[in-house]
Amino acid sequence: MNKQDILNSLSPEIVAKFRTAIEIGKWENGVRLTDEQRQTCMQAVMVWEHEYLPVHERTGYIEKPKDEKGNIVGEACDVEHEHHYPNAERPVKFK
């Protein structure tokens, strides 16, 4: 299923039901989510939120701290650095 297929099949109501199911581990009828269902729901919620919600309203958003002058601390670290992905394979560097 591609991104557009996922978005076409979701509504805010469905996303809310998925969030609740993920949080409590059960569907509305009390049936427990399987690991696969939980993963699928999480992916669907993330795709939907990325498309329709501003960053600060998305699941997992963490507001950046500000210093005493109101400047965002760590803003320079918004770019992707190697230390963000410690398990990623890196190309071999030749001398």
C-alpha cells in the first residue's frame, strides 16, 4: 500500500480510533491488537499526521527548550548528523 492509498482510506475519526487502540492495546470491542495490527495502526497514524497536522501537533513532538533570551536551544542540530543515526552504515573512508 502506498502513501496515497493510506491517506485515501483514513479519516480523522479512524485515526482517533487507531490512536486509542494503540494506547490501550485493544479495539473498541475489547479484542486485543496483534503486534502486526499495532504496527500498521502506528504507521497509518504517522502518515496521516505528517500530511495533515502541523509538526507541533504530531504524535511524539517534543518542544525545543528556549534560553533566557527566548532563543531555541539546539536549533543548529536540526540537520541530519551522523550521531543521530549511530547504527546506520557509513561508507568506508579512504585515506
